[in-house]
Amino acid sequence: MIFLTVGTQFPFDRLVKLIDEMSGQNGFKEKIFAQIGHSSYQPRNFESVPSLESHLFAKYMREASCAIGHAGIGTITMALDYNKPLLVMPRLKKYGEAVNNHQLDIARKFEQDGYLLAAYDVGELPAKIEKLKSFVPGKRQSQAKALAERISIFLNELSKSKSN
């Protein structure tokens, strides 16, 4: 089963519609189940719900062979926690899908680090979905020590600027 998730804060009709159309034209070898938020577009080729309770969301992610979604940090971290191949398409401000383009930066960084695949425009989606079938996400390693060091440097610099 492929788990499609787009979050619940904003509609992401563009991605839901693309996956629905691809599913209808060529079909996917696997069933798709989707959490689509409060979307004005209703898929015809797979089952969907507006939202899921957290334990059900985790269940679908855990049981999925792979996931497709927006580049939300919650979706990304859960896919990594369950070692699921993930393809993201960032929400874009110009389409009214987000208040800014922060998901572009998130997608680029996590893709650069080998944790996921990203499609930045609709034309890339079919090839990336094909690549998703054999994609193995990199193992995420704790960087608590590096993070603590960065916070310490920031706090020291902040302290110095306040005393000047």
C-alpha cells in the first residue's frame, strides 16, 4: 500500500489530483490510501479521508511500502522513523498551498542528505515515482551533540551582544 499524505493545515489539491490522475491512467501496482486534508478535490481512483488520528496515521505509515506527501517535517520524520521510502512535493506559496516556500528548503536538505526523493514540479513526478520503487532512505543519525554545540554558540553570541 502506498500512503499519500498532505497534512491538514492547507489543501494540497495539486498533488492529490496528480496522483489520482496517474493512478487512473496507468494505475499503480499497489493500492493507495490517502489523507488529503480539507480538499476541494476528491480522488476517484483511491480511498481518502480528510484527517487521521495520530495512532491511525502512524499505522498507515508503518504498514505502507512507501509514502508520497508534502514536505512537512512531521511526515518526513515519521517516514524516517519507520524507514519508509518517501517522495515529497513541496507546497508552494504561488499556488496558495503555504504561506511561504519553506518546504522547498526542507525538501532540498533532506534530499541532499539521502533521506527522501523530491519532485519540485509536476513534470518530475512520474520519474520520481518510478525511482521511489527502489529507493532506500539513508539512516538518520542523532546529531544531538552538534545541535547542542550550535545552540551554545548562539547563546554565547546572544549574551555578548546583550552586554555590549
